[in-house]
Amino acid sequence: MKSILVFILCFITISCVTDNVKKAWSYLTSHGLTKAGAAGLLGNLQAESGVRPNVYEHSKKKRIGLSDDDYVKKTNNGSYKNFVHDKAGFGIAQWTYHSRKQNLLNHCKGKIGDLECQLSFLLTELKSYKSVYRALTTSKDVSFCSKEVMLKFERPANKSSANINKRASMGKKIYNELAKN
């Protein structure tokens, strides 16, 4: 519910820039993404999770029965054993597919809810999506970068023009607020 609220507030207000967005912007641009690439990616992450590393898919919470914090804590300490196969999107990119969640778990060893660890994993993963990574590291067009991330990396169920435009709009708001600094 919180990520839906963040998405709505970001879309209708002037600022989408939370502390996590600022930290992620700094991390991504210092690791080779252009400002447009970082903004396009962050617009997508804003839509997916509100750029919150400790959130898991709202629609799965009743079935799993854990709060976001308990989900992270129990996964980190090994007492929740179904993280990889529970089909619940998790983290800033809402990783869902079992092999991607296993790779996230392996990469973040005991700190799956950590923003910087997830950003590190995200960049590692993006490098295997060569055309997306190339766009994020070379393009100066936020809309293009956003669309590349959405259609070739995130691949949400809703691939409509409206969703493409919403994510690009969030990315442009982030760009307008952070690129000037």
C-alpha cells in the first residue's frame, strides 16, 4: 500500500525525490550512468517500489503473513526459507522470478534490505541486459532510458503507453530536480 501511495504522490506532486532517490541517484551516476539514464531507471524503480529496498509485494502479504521488516529480517537470518520461491516481488526493482531472487540473496548475503547492496546487484544484473545498460550509460534522453528499462528489464504486466508515460514522467521529475546539482 505504501508503494502505491508513493507512486500516486510522486505522480501528482512536484517532487519525487526522497532520501533513497537521492542516494540512488548519487550511486548510479557515480557508477557510470548518465543523468538521463539514472533518472529513467529511477522513474521505473519509483513505480515499482517507491525506491524502498525493504518492501515486498503488497498483494502477497496476506498469503505470506509477514510485515516488510519481518520479511527482510527473517530472510536475512534464514528463518524465512521461501524467499526465492514465494513469487513475491521484493526490493527496489521488485525482483520476483526465482533465479533473480536467488542471485539477489547470494549478492546481498544477510543484508537483502540494504539500498546500496540492491543498487550494486541491480547494476550487476543490468550489465547482462546489454542494450539497456548501453542506453543508461550513453543516452541523454530520460524518456528513452525509461522505456528501455520498462520494456526490456522490468517487463511489467502493464506495458501500456500510459504506463510508459507515467514512468517517464516520474523520471523527468527526478531529472529536473537532481540533474541541475
